[in-house]
Amino acid sequence: MSLIKCPSCQKQISNKVDICPHCDFSLNQSKDDLNRLKVLNYRKYRDQMYRFKMLTFTAMAIAISGLVPMLWTYAQAIDYGFNANFLNHWGIYLIIAGFALYVVVRAKMFQIKRNYKLKK
Ligand SMILES: [Zn+2]
């Protein structure tokens, strides 16, 4: 008995089993099925990347919705000659939140991309 990688979930399984105990993937299948699996994996990858891309836009929108009121306050500060303290402005929290979300989402996208390349 030797260990092989399951083509579906990439976990180590025995070469003697017909069905992967981790994901129920049938190992007695034709090349056609394997190709279909590759297509399915690609679609899953593409859909995931698309969803995360939308999330990066959301993150940017959050940051911008904090930045715009801050610029507005800044413009008023110039017009009326008062000092605006931007660290006290509520917009800074939206900028930080948007930026944090953006970084997390990009890291997740990087991870998904790397996993997909490993599976191929
Ligand atoms: Zn499996």
C-alpha cells in the first residue's frame, strides 16, 4: 500500500481505496471525469475570485465614504479658517476599516490563487 493524493481534495489517501474517505471522490473514473473536475475547480476558483474582487470594491467604497467627509471638513476648515483635527474625525474609522478589509481580502485572494495553482 502506498499513499497518493486525492485529485479532488488533495488529502493523502491509500492507493487501494476506490473512494476518497475525505470527500467521497471516486478514484475509478475516466480521464473525462478528471477533465470535468478540472473545469469545475476552475469555475469554483473563478467564482471565488470574483466574489473577493467585489469585496475589494466594497472595502474601497467604505474607505472613500470616510475620506470624502474628511475632505469636506478640510475644505470648510480652509473656508472658515479653523483647524481641523483629522484624527478626531469619524471618517478616519471608515478609512481604517476599509483599508483593513482590503488587506484581508487581498491576502485571502493570494491564498486562493496559490491553492489553485497547487491543485493544477
Ligand atoms: Zn478527497
